Amino acid sequence: MSSLLVDNIGELVTNVAGTGDGSPLGLRRDSAVLVEDGHVAWVGPARYAPAADRRIDAGGAAALPGFVDSHAHLVFAGDRAAEFAARMAGQPYTGGGIRTTVGATRAASDDTLRATVRRLVGEAMRQGTTTIEIKSGYGLTVADEARSLRIAAEASEETTFLGAHVVPAEYADRPDDYVGLVCGPMLAAAAPYARWVDVFCERGAFDADHARAILTVGQAAGLGVRLHANQLGPGPGVRLGVELGAASVDHCTHLDDADVSALADSTAPDGSGTATVATLLPGAEFSTRSPYPDARRLLDAGVTVALATDCNPGSSYTSSMPFCVALAVREMRMTPAEAVWAATAGGARALRRTDIGVLRPGARADLTILDAPSHLHLAYRPGVPLIHQVLHNGVPQCRS
Ligand code: NIG
Ligand code: FE
């Protein structure tokens, strides 16, 4: 078993609360991380670092756990640049373009879809992301949802069945029949490749009754629950998610006090944070020119918050977690520390993972070294390629 020492880390974000500087980021100065067999074996002061077979010198720069992007739609074909341009000229975003991508995705070969997933996962990795959740949802037939998830599962262990993204055109006048298809044969074909089930619970997509039916059968098939909720307007999604014990409710742009209280009251079994995480996706508000969710209100109420890209060809075609961190700080009143936590440990919570988003012995050796002295620079220097090197499962990836 060979060992690797990442040495001379000027500022290390561990996300082990109460250690280092005592903050939630568990910041340590002048540190080193020993990696063995793809996992963190030791974290401590650089001057006490054990010997190792190989060494990476971080040059006094900052390092942090790899970003955990807990919400992305990567299995699709085509793009919707013209729709984006129309929005920037004043058209509203309604989610109606999803059907355009469904048509292109159904017509694409497996290899075309696979190449897009690979390209986007690589793009994300070069921006510091070491875990990325991938949803289906642009196939919307039994065969196309199953193949979307099969392809997603080749690239990530975090795969989500989103057959209930929209009602496809051929079922437009019989949505109940489509929900029956999703709950029956589509779920059966998709479940072997999926860890999670998701529903777009929104006016124009699926209402609370449909969402409950789909999520409940998904749960019975062994899938964890997450959902798109309260993105385009107020609605029942967030409270439904909490009621069903969802790991995460995503978007949370239009919340009332009852939604915030429901989230805040969903205490995690270990008492740390909330059982249901609010995952905020500021790339979507950026790309649809919409008001941002109020992260401050959620954080002040004690809700655990994650940040993710929502990477998809319609509402948020970015794979950049640093961009989302910068938006969250500038536009959503999160502190830089809160945003970095939300993009790493928060994403891990949203996926109910304890082995990622954190750097402590036993965790996966997913680590991002910055071209910057501090995590603050991620928001302070927006749009700048600050990712120097990424370790995934202890393996150094290509430098950007
Ligand atoms: O999360 N809201 C639903 N789904 C995506 C958008 C998908 C699309 O526009 O293609 C989202 O924003
Ligand atoms: Fe989404």
C-alpha cells in the first residue's frame, strides 16, 4: 500500500467542527494530510508529518475537501443557448424548455450521452468537484430513463431517478396515466441504477398528490427521497419533503414561514443540523434572472444549507462550484465560510454521506488544493481559475 503526503498546506479546511480554529470549517494552519489506500490516514501539523512514499508540496496554499455537488442533471443532449438569450432579452423561465431537451435526449445515442456526462464530470473536477450527483429526467420513457441512469451510474455513485421531471408531451392530456407509468414500470426499470428518487413538485410539473405517490413508491423500492421544491413559486414541496424524511429539498427560492419552520424542526438523529437539508442552487437564479433564495433566513433559523450547481442545459448551465460559492456570498448573504461549508460538508449532508466533504482519518481522500492562500479567495476572486490540483480517492487528477 503506497502512501502520499500532501504537505505544506498553509490553510486547511477540514470541516471537523470544533477542531483547529474551533469554527465549523475546523481551519488548521501549516498542515499536512497523509493519504493511504484512497483514504485520509492522518491530518496534523506539517512539522509532525509522517514519512510517505510520495509527497505533494502545496506551497503554503489553502486546501479543502473536494466540492460535493449534490444536484446536477448531466444526462442530456443538445443545448438551449437560444432560450437563454431569449430570457436575457426578457422572456421568463417556466421550465417549458425541458421538453426540448427531452426530444434531443431521446434521439441521441448512448455514446453521445455518455460523452456529455464524461465531459461535464471532467469539467466539474477541474473546478474542484470530487462528488457529483447525476439525475435522469430528460428521457421520460421507461427505456430512456433506465438508460439515462445506467449511463449516470457509470460516472457517479450518486444517481437520482427523476422520471417525474415534467409530464412528456405524449401524456399531456392524461397526467395521471404518466404518474402510473413512473410509479410502475419506469421505477422498476430505473431503480437498479438509482440511489435516490426526485420529483419536480411545482405548478406546471407535478402537484403534491402526484409527488407524494411517486416518492412513496420510490421509498418502498429502497430509494432515498429528495425533491425540487418551491423553485418558481410558493407551494407544498418543502413541507412534503420534510414530512417524507427527504435528505434534501432543492431550490427553496419561495418559502413562507411554515416552510422554514418545518425545515428547522426536522432535527437530524445525531442532533447536528437538520435531517432535511435546504439545497440552494444560485446558478439557476443567475441564469433565469430570478430573485435568489434567502439563505440568511434559513441559516438564522438553524436549517442546514447546501450549495449545488443544478448543472443542466436549461436553467443553469454551469458546472462550477466556485461560481456558486461566489454567488451565495455576494447575492444570498452567506459568509464565505458558510458558503464553503455548504459546498462541501453541506453537499455531503444532502447526500447523507459521512465519508466525503470532510478531511479526517477514514474519510475519502478527496481534496482540492487552491492557487490561493485562503478559502476566502473562492468568493473574493470570482471567475478566476483558483483550482491548482484535485485529489480524488487519493489519486491526483490532471492539473488545470
Ligand atoms: O432544476 N426545475 C426543474 N429542473 C431543472 C431545469 C431543467 C431544465 O430547464 O431543463 C432545474 O432548474
Ligand atoms: Fe434541478
